[in-house]
Amino acid sequence: MQVLVRDNNIDQALRVLKKRLQREGVFREMKRRRSFEKPSEKRAREKSEAVRRARKLARKQAIRDGLIAAPPRKPKFPTSRPSAPRQSPQSPQQAGGTRET
């Protein structure tokens, strides 16, 4: 797997690499191989994964056919939201607070 580093921005390249590895399932595979998995556990896991994939496929097909409503889409970029006015940090004396000694 190859990730391009642009403008010596290694942090951005690492983020892209981690996202790609996550999408490929490398982290999940590493976690699974950390310890021995009994054959019966492997069969159960693979069966549950197959059921999950089948349900997902059936749900997508039902949405395409119009049998169920699609979940609401999240906006790609959030709309402008009102933000609180910024205040500069002040010391307790400037803010008018009383200080007990």
C-alpha cells in the first residue's frame, strides 16, 4: 500500500494510511490473529459475518426497491451553525471576581 506525502505533511499521510488500513480490515485481522481461534469459534464467526452481509445486502435491495425508507443522509459539510462569541481569557482581577485570601 502506498501513500503520497504532499508538502512534507507526514501527519496527513499517516491519517490517510490509517484510514486505508482500517477500510481494508488490516487492524481487525491483526486483532483476530493475536491469539489462537478454535475451529468451532471460527465457524461461528464466519457464519455470523455471512448473516450480517446477507442482511446488509437485503436491506440495500429493499431500499432500492422502495420497500423501506432510506436512512436520512448526513450533509457532507455541516451548514453554518451559530457559534458563541469568543471572549479573551481574563485574570480574576480583570473579570471583576473577588478573591479570598
